[in-house]
Amino acid sequence: MLFVTGGAGFIGSNFILDYLSASDGQDDAILNIDKLTYAGNPYNLAGLAKDSRYIFSQTDIGDQTAITQLFQQYRPRAIINFAAESHVDRSIHSPDEFIRTNVNGTFNLLEVARRYRAELAADEQAAFRFLHVSTDEVYGTLGPDDAPFSETRPYAPNSPYSASKAASDHLVRAYHHTYGLPTLTTNCSNNYGPFHFPEKLIPLVITNALDDKPLPIYGDGMQIRDWLFVSDHCTAIRKVLADGKPGETYNIGGWNEKANIDVVNTLCDMLDQLSPKATGSYRDQITFIKDRPGHDRRYAIDAGKIQRELGWRPAETFESGIRKTVEWYLRHPTWVANVRSGAYLNWMERQYGAGSST
Ligand code: NAD
Ligand code: DAU
């Protein structure tokens, strides 16, 4: 049994679908532990409703009693912690929830996992893994000529979001160093792909473009992000879980540095091709607006370690991944409409009744 927290979110739901369909000899069932915040969308995993390998529990990772009970009941061999508040803009306006979930919630998982593992047989203790999914934002910002972030780069988080992720990474490190908990930490760059919540740049631009709304670019649009197609991130996490060395961290990235304005122009051009407007180009909707406070200028990941040590490298280029992404959004107007209207928030209740859980 594998525990996945935050499995109803963007990367978590891609991971669960990917894991359960992969044919690499893994035969685990998955327990998805998700509080279902605004970012959790169980509809992403509707296709697994009849799959006996998939179980859902609507639980807050900060709830010590409930998490302890789940460990005792399901006895996982590993836990992968995706659960987090993930949006930088929200962390600027209301940081509290970021501290509660990202810091206190991760602490709670570590503490419950430590106690649970202590009662396992020696071989099970050795095999147990706590994989913590983190971000490149913990390293702060790069200048134009700086080398990409390697695993030895000092932490310098700049937003409440990245500070909360950095704090959780430090706790994970401390639990390995102090208690010998077999932890693995991954620091990944910007993901994109199916099920991406349209508050983030790429899905926001695609969905706003199709709704004939402005495409908001913060500041001058010359900030750089390093884009990774989400299925490549999922493959990397499976690799780290299977072969990563306890106590180590692995940077994951797509070797795809792009300025935001170039990303938005690419999306507009692709939409012009795949879903043309009656007149003009989607580029006409681009609107420059006030910059994000404290906006990091450039992120870039050196993914050399995971390639050398675990043999992982991304399969998608930015061009192939972005085309798949735009095509996915064009093929899934109902998913987009449900997310935009908030209808997805009631989906669980409609399917299984109020207060549904394991
Ligand atoms: P997301 O916001 O789409 O999903 C987060 C999920 O966590 C949601 O399903 C939400 O309901 C759940 N959740 C939130 N608080 C919870 C709590 N207290 N208890 C249980 N569940 C809770 O996030 P995402 O983009 O899928 O990111 C997943 C993880 O990957 C995060 O830890 C994030 O920091 C990290 N990450 C994301 C990216 C990216 O580009 N999206 C890049 C690097 C790392
Ligand atoms: O780098 C990894 C991080 O990537 C993850 O840890 C975060 O969870 C994830 O949300 C993402 O953070 P960003 O802040 O980089 O992603 P976002 O999509 O919000 O913004 C991408 C860039 O686009 C960033 O420079 C801000 C800019 N932007 C964003 C939005 C929403 C705009 O110019 N306009 C917008 O409307």
C-alpha cells in the first residue's frame, strides 16, 4: 500500500493515474489522502471509481488522530507527500493556510510516520520511504548568468509559499538526520499539463483565451520559468521512490527555460492554429498588469544528478508538451466549465453522499 497525499490536485492526480497504469512491476494499491480544498478535484480520478486498487480518504494531513488511524489501518510501505497550498499569489494575500498545511501538516505526517515505522519489523523499517515533493522556489531567484539550481544551492525562499515549502524540506531533512527516517526530497520546476488548475499561468491563459478574456502578464513578462510536462515529473517521482537513496534530495526539471511572454505567445499561436477566432489573433488579448510583489525573476533546474544517478530524463520537449496540453484543454470543456463554476466542489457529495470518506 502506497499513501499519496494531495492526490486530488494537479500533480497528485496525474501521479495516481500514471502509477496505476504503469507496467513496471508495481502492484501497490493507493490510498489518496486529500482534504479537498478548492484545489482538490476528485473528478480528475473519476475513472478509478471502480478500481479496487484506489481508495480515497477526505482527511487533512494536519489531523494527527485521523492520519495515525490511516497508518494503523492500511500499513503503507511508503508515503508520497504532494499535499500543499501551492499558489504563490494566494500565499501573498493569505499566508496562514500555507503555514498550517505546508509546515504543520508535513510535520504531522513526519511525526506519525516516525512512530509508525518504529513499530515495524527491521526489514520493513529499512524498506519504508517518506517521499516529500518540493519545489525549485526554495532556492530563491537566479540572475541572468547564474548556473541552474543544483542540489547544493543554499535555500533562499522569497515568498510565503516558498518559505513554507523550505521549512517543510528542513523538517524532512531533520527527521532523516535525527531519527533515521528514510526520507527522499524532490525539488521540481514548474509543471504543466492535464488537470492544471486555471489559476496558474498556462491553464489560465488557455481558458481565458477561449473565453475571450484578458491574458494577464505580470510586470514586463520577462520572468523565466523552467517548464516540465507533468507526466515527466510523475515518472521522475516513481524513479526516486524506487531507486533514490534515503536522505538525498533530487532536483527535477525539464531543461526548458522560457520567459513568460514567450510561453503566452506560444499558447496564443497554438490556439490560433487549433481553435481560430473569427477575427484576429489570441495575442490581441494579452494585457500587461501590475507585477507580483517580490516576483522571482528566474528559476532553472540542473537535473544532472537524477539523470546520472537514477537514469531519469524528461521525455517531452516544451513544444510537444505544450501541444498535448492545449489539445487536452480543448478536448475537456466540461472539466474546465466545472472548475470555473465551482461545480467540481460538490462532485464528491453527489457521488457518494455528504461527509464521504474511506
Ligand atoms: P495543487 O494545489 O493542484 O494540489 C494540492 C492538493 O493538496 C489538492 O488536492 C488539495 O486539496 C490538497 N491539500 C491541500 N491542503 C491539504 C491538507 N491540509 N490536507 C490534505 N490535502 C490537502 O498542487 P500541485 O500543483 O499539484 O502541487 C503538488 C505538490 O507539488 C505541492 O507540494 C507543490 O508544492 C509541489 N510542486 C508543484 C509544482 C507545480 O508546478 N505545480 C512544481 C514543483 C513542486
Ligand atoms: O517553480 C515551481 C512552482 O511553480 C511551484 O512550486 C508552484 O506550486 C507553482 O504554482 C508554480 O509557481 P509559479 O508562481 O512559477 O507559477 P504561476 O503559474 O503562478 O506563474 C508562472 C509565472 O507566470 C510567474 O512568473 C508569474 C507569472 N504569471 C502568473 C499568473 C497566474 C503571470 O504573468 N500572470 C498570471 O496571471
